[in-house]
Amino acid sequence: MIEKEKLMLRDDALQNEVIIITGGGTGLGRSMAEGFSHLGAKVSIWGRRLDVLQKTAEEISTLTGKEVLAVACDVRNTDEIDSALAEVIKTFGTVTGLVNNAAGNFISPTERLSPRAFDIVLDIVLKGGKNCILAIGKYWIKEKIKGNVLSITTTYASTGSGYVVPSAAAKAGMLAITRSLAVEWAKYSIRFNTISPGPFPTKGAWDRLFPEAIAKRFDFTKKIPLGRVGNHHELANLASYIMSDYSSFMTGEELIIDGGEWLKGAGEFNFLDIIKPEEWDELEKIVRKAKS
Ligand code: HXC
Ligand code: NAP
């Protein structure tokens, strides 16, 4: 649950927005839905499990007093997207924003993956994202609506990562679509941005990417300079800004929110964090000797 007092924008910042969030029934999608709804948006959450979506929609509506529409939609299926979009337009009159958040992912050595296992992730993340953008984008172009697309990627969309290769490929593809259409569809006043989160605890991600057997052996908060994982309101605030008019001159961006994690991995000498402050006196002497 998002604490309303931790939201940074004005209560009415999203009051003119109708936002579809794929994968909005759980995890980060749910938190963004809650944040947007608190700020006045009409929200429709999409996913495969209608019971999960309906429960989430009811809980958010109770908290915010705003209508939240739950629609069963597998983003791999273009017919389901067309009818889900029609249902949102029938209910709310229009659509102004899309958050591509639905995902499938799990850790595995790549040589253990069957072709189908690789495809399942590409199909949900890359092709599912593309399917939603095409359907909703064409509607916006036809109706001359200033659309706004936010895709949730990850920091390894840019760097790549072993053991989640299908996800890395799919998220990199979403980043390429974002940067490409930000330019091509700017003439229709449609914006495209991505947010790349570092670790934000959710059941979906933790069960598949950081199971207990791994968490016991590896404390990944040590990889994060700020020394902690993300809080859902921190992501909801950034996403709300992107989905609001306050960010109206921003398009084609990847916004990274990871406590400095990927930079720590990238910087050649960041490993020197292991040196204790008192050890630096001795080390400095050794390094200064290099002159002689
Ligand atoms: C190897 C696996 C596997 C595993 C599934 N498969 N799990 N292969 N190792 N651990 C294979 C199966 O054997 C099958 O291939 C194929 O993948 C499809 O599996 P199904 O179980 O039939 O698919 P399905 O029921 O549709 O489930 C899809 C899913 C599942 C992606 C596998 O995990 C899911 O529903 N995920 C949705 C939510 C999710 O993933 N959330 C996490 C996002 S977090 P064969 O060939 O045997 O038929 C995230 C964070 C990133 O992205 C960054 C964190 C910092
Ligand atoms: P999550 O709770 O498992 O969310 C994934 C959602 O996608 C679920 O609600 C799922 O609902 C939906 N989904 C899966 N396949 C779908 C399909 N074919 N059609 C429609 N919906 C589908 O995990 P999360 O951690 O919140 O992840 C949300 C997003 O954040 C993902 O894009 C993920 O890659 C990204 N991310 C997360 C983290 C993190 O640390 N949590 C970090 C970086 C990026 P159904 O199963 O009901 O369909």
C-alpha cells in the first residue's frame, strides 16, 4: 500500500488522465495504479487473472474513492487487447496513458532454456508491450489524442545481464521502441519514456529472481550504494510525474531509479568500498612510494 502523504504531486495532478496499466493487479503495477488513483486518474488494470485484478481494483477504489476498472487481458493476444481497450473507452470515454508493466521473468542459465522458455518472456514483455503500443497508439493517432506511454524496463536493458537473458533482450527491445517512437510519433504528440527500477521487493519478482536459497547466500543490498532496496512510493512518484503534464517536454528518456546500483557495478574502482577508513593511511604511504 502507498501512503498518500508520501506522494509528491498535487491531489488533482492526474485528474484528466485515463491510464491503462498492464500487470496492474500485483506488485509495482498495483502500486503505480494506487498512486495514480490517489492523484485523480481513472485507472484500468489489465492482467491474465481476473480475480486478482478485481480484488486489487476494489481495494484501490476503497482507498482512493476513484473508479478502477479491472479487465482480463493477456497482452500476447491482440484480440484481447482490442476488446479490453474498447471496454476502457466505453467505461471512461477515452484513454490518455499506457503503462507497459506486465512481465514474465525467472533466473536460469541460458543453456537450460528451451526455445519455448525463451519465447515466453519475449512474448509477454517485448511483443506484449508492442501489441499494446500498436493498438492504443493507432487509437490515439486516429482520435488526435496526446498519448503518453511509460514502459517499465530494468537497468540491465542497457547493460545486459547473465541468467535473465530473455528478459534482458526483451527490455532492451522496449527501450529501443521507446527511443524510436519518441521521435517518430512526436508529430502526433505521443510521448514515450521508460523507468528502469533496481530491486523493489514484490512477490512476483522475489519468488522468481531472489528465492530464499539465493537470498541466504547473497545479500544484494551490498551491491546498492544507498544500502537498501526501493520503496514502492518512490517508484509511484516518478511514474506519476511521467504520466502527468508536468513532464510534458520529456520524451525518449530512460529514468533509472536504483540507489546507484548499476553505476557501482560499472565503476572500475568502486570495489575499494571494502577498504576500511583506518587502512587508507597505510595504503596512501604505499601509493605515494610509487613516485620514488
Ligand atoms: C527453465 C522454465 C522455468 C525455469 C518456466 N520454464 N520456468 N525453464 N527454468 N525456472 C519454461 C517451462 O518449462 C516452459 O517451457 C516455458 O518456460 C513456459 O513455462 P510455463 O510455466 O508453461 O508458462 P506460464 O505458466 O505461462 O508462466 C510464464 C512464466 C511465469 C514467465 C514462466 O514465471 C509467469 O507467469 N510470470 C509472470 C510474473 C513474473 O514473472 N513476474 C516477475 C517480473 S520481475 P517448455 O519448453 O518446458 O514448455 C522482473 C524484475 C527484473 O522482471 C529486475 C529485477 C531487479
Ligand atoms: P509482478 O508482481 O509479478 O508483476 C507482473 C505482472 O504482469 C503481474 O501482475 C502479471 O499478472 C502480469 N502479467 C504477466 N504476464 C502477463 C500477460 N501475458 N498479460 C498480461 N499481464 C501479464 O512483478 P513486479 O516486480 O511488480 O514487476 C512489474 C514490472 O517491474 C515488470 O515489468 C518488471 O520487469 C519490472 N521490474 C521489477 C523490478 C523489481 O525489483 N520488482 C525491478 C526492475 C523491473 P497475471 O499473472 O495475472 O497476468
